[in-house]
Amino acid sequence: MSTLTTDDLENAQPTLKSRAGAAVPWLVAIVVVGTAIVRPETALAAATFAARNLAYVAPMIIIGIVLTAGITASGSMALISAAFTGRKVRMLTVASLIGALTPMCGVTVLPLVAGLLAGGVPLAPIMAFWLSSPVTDPGMLAITAGTLGLTFAIGKTTAAFGAGLFGGLCVLVLTRRGGLKNPARTGVAQKLSATACGPCVSERLCWIFWREPERRTAFVKIALTSARLMVIWLSGAFVAEYFLQGFLSAGVLAAYVGDGNMFAVPLAALVGAPIYLDGYAALPLVRALMDGGMGAGPAMAFL
């Protein structure tokens, strides 16, 4: 399984959603600077709030970074291939589970899926992995636990597994009825499969990865990239949370997306689906929404 280098990512044509996502930290920075000019005391309070929350979740951030970088540097990503062998129901279950526990970003999943399709792997387990993988990973689990609590973090991981399993079963039913016979063009799939996220490392599994210079380098690069991503997004998100808390009075959302509204979950999912938010940035914002009265179920649907 080959990988996508940093240069490949920088040269890739950005989608509308990725452009919007990349603009979010800049928009937050503009708001903070503008506020600092007009109301410096408010900007200072927002910066203090963000710094305090970053310090609070710092242990979880470190754990998540080490887990994510270690999994990739050790070559354990190659274990994904084991999910696509055996009986189909077993493949669906294992693929969903591995997807929920594997640190793969949205950019990584697409070329990997294309490569699996080009290799003749059945579509159902691929769909199960495809749906569960970008939702969570060890790093996201740690950050979610630090921001929204361990119970919510475990629930999110379980939901990712369930989404993958449900999607895989739906595709399995469709394929058995003769649908989706040609899910990808072979030429395009082979080109896409030549890319994935992160530095290239050997596919050979090596748990004691720090003994090999190449793997140590990969670990450091992935750790630094992950740390930069988390700090940038979380800083902006905590600032946004501060202003959101000031805008929303306590309980204002309870009537619409509180636990007492039977339409709260589908409404939250309907609103959240078209909104592009980085996974890390979404957590503090959801916490602010929950403080404003959003129930845990709708919050999960929104994420």
C-alpha cells in the first residue's frame, strides 16, 4: 500500500469543502484581531479561555499524537488487509472495527478504497471501512474524551463502527441483488491507489519502530504534523466556543435539539451533514452547543 507525500497533498486540487475548511482558522483569526481592536478586553478573555482549555486537553492531545504516529510508523496500517479476507459478514464486522480504530484522514481513505476496488476486493467490506474510518481514530478518541467526556468518546467510536456495519450491510444486499457491479473504473482506481496520507514507511510490521531511522523519521513527521493540526484547529475552535457561549443563553437550544424533542436527532443530522468542520474543531463547538441545551444524542448526530 503506497502513500501520499506532503508534496502530493499540497499540489492536490482542493475541493469546495476543503477550501471552506481551510478558511475557518483564518476567519477565527480575523474575528479575534477585529475584536482586539474594538474590544481588547474581550479578545484577551477569549485568548485566555482558549489557552486554558488547550492546557486542559494537552495530555489527551499528546496521547493521541503518540498513538497516531506510532500506528503509522510501526507499519501496523498493513493489518488493514486482514479485514478483507474470509466470509463477507465477518469481513464487514472486522472492516468496520478496524476502520473505527485506524488513524486515516479523509484524503487517505479515498485512494486506499480505490486500490482495494482495483484489486478486486468486494465492495461491501470496503464501504464498511470507508464509512467508519474517517469518523474517529485513537487520537480523536483521546481528544473527544478530554473535551466531551469518556462516555461520549466511546459512544462516538461505537457509532462509527455501527455506521460502517450498517452501510456495509446495505451494500451487501444491493450487490446480491445485482446492483453496483462496476463500482470503479480500473484505470482511475489504480492511479488513486498510489496515494495515501503521511510519509512513506515500509509495509513490514515492526512494533519496535524507533530502532529504524526511517520509521523514527516517519514518527517525528507524523507527530509534528498532527500536533500542528490539532493546535491550530483547537485554538480556533476554543475561541469560537467562547463567543458561542456568550451568544447562546443556557437552555436556548433545548426546545429544538434537546432530548425532549423527538425530531432533535434527525434535525441535528440534517444541519450537520452539509457543514464542513474539522473533526477536532467540531468538538469544542459541540460542547458549547450542549451547554446551550443540545442533547447528547443530537450532538452525536451533528458530529
